[in-house]
Amino acid sequence: MGGHAEAMLSGTGDDIRLLGLDRDPEALRRAGHRLAPFADRVRLAHANFLALADVARAHGVTVARAILLDLGVSSYQIEESGRGFTFQAVEPLDMRLDPGTGEPAAALLNRLPEDELARIIFEYGEEVHARRIARAIVRRRPLATTGDLVAAVRGAVPRKAWPRRLHVATKTFQAVRMAVNDETGALRQTLPQAAALLDSGARLGVISFHSGEDRIVKQTFRSMTAEYAELEPSPLTPGVDEVRANPRARSAKLRVLERLQ
């Protein structure tokens, strides 16, 4: 929604410009409204960040003083988009961040073999009942709504194994969303592009909400030993007050890479 962009622009001089990318056209529109007071200091592009190098080039950006990648989905996408990111309402099983491209979640769930569904749910959702859930999905095909997916998960996971603090379908929904949008693949392709754009002494920050994504960031940063250095060995995490004010921040991790002088 442009919150980080607004904070960065507010703390810098008029000579600093910002180029923002988002796959979701509605999120981009909302960010544009929020950042309108900064006028021509802001340029927004409807693009997947795996096209970062090309988009930067198209906007005349050859080096950057700072780059921030904010991974995952926003509260708007979960609560208002109507695209099936939430298990709290019955919506079409879409889950595409860009609703104009790619395969919707329903098509993916109805197409993939059971073993591949189990792999996705286990790898991206870290769900220990992945095989049970995959089997239930196959039995319930065709799935069309979030209610269908929730019913499959509820029927697959033993009641005594339901988590206390999370909805039983949380991890499965996360896994399916990540698969639909190839989020880890996009991240792997984007990190080297972002690092290459950094000016001397500039920094790349990545906020992740998933342990697998944080692991990719950590491993990538630590493989860049010649020209770069990770600022801290451990990621920065939100404090108690921040989590109290914004519970969805509880799993956020920020890692920062600096290009050496």
C-alpha cells in the first residue's frame, strides 16, 4: 500500500526519487493515491519484481541508493480483494497477485497430481499433514471456492491436531498462494538483480514472512561475499509493542545487504 515508500520519501530530500513495482494493479492504484503528495518524485510500474532490472532500465535507473522488497500479501488483498486469499469467507479460488496473468488456484488444485500437491503444501506451508490434505483435495475435486479448500483441510486434519492460535487451513492457503504466484522462484531471480543495481555503500532490505523465503534471502546474501556484506547475522524482528499494534507483523523478518565502498 505504499507505507514503506511513504516513510522513505518523508525522510529524504526532494532530490530523491522512488520507483515502485507491484504485480497487483489495485494495490498499485492504492499506493499511487497514498504517494500522490510526492508528485513527480514517484514513478509506479505494474510489474513483477523479477523484471526489476528491465523496469529500472526503462525508467532510466542505472544505480540505486536503496532497494526494499516487501514480500507476501497485504491486509487489503486478504480482506478485500475477493480473490480467495482468505479462509474467513467463501470466495473464488483465484489467489493470483496479478489477476490478469497466470493460472488460478482452482485450476492448479484441480490439475496437479496428489504427490505434487503434497510437496507444495509441505514445502511452502510447512504443513505436517500435507499428504492427508493433498489426498482430501483430490477426492473433493473439482474445487471452486475457498470453502471447498477449507472443507478439504478440515476433513483431512484430525481435530485434536488443529493448531490453537492458527486456523487449521492457514498453512495450506499460504502454500497454494505461493505456488500460484511462484513467489520463491521470483525471489531467487530478483535478489541478484537488486544487488547488482546497488550503488557503492547502498543497501538492499528484504522483509519476509515465511521461513523458506528468509532462508533464501540469508543464503543468497551470504553467497555474495566479494562486493557485499550482510549488516547483521540475524534478521531484525518486530518488538512486542509493534506486534500488539499489528499482529500480522509477528512473523516479519528484515535482512539488509550493503554494497561495500
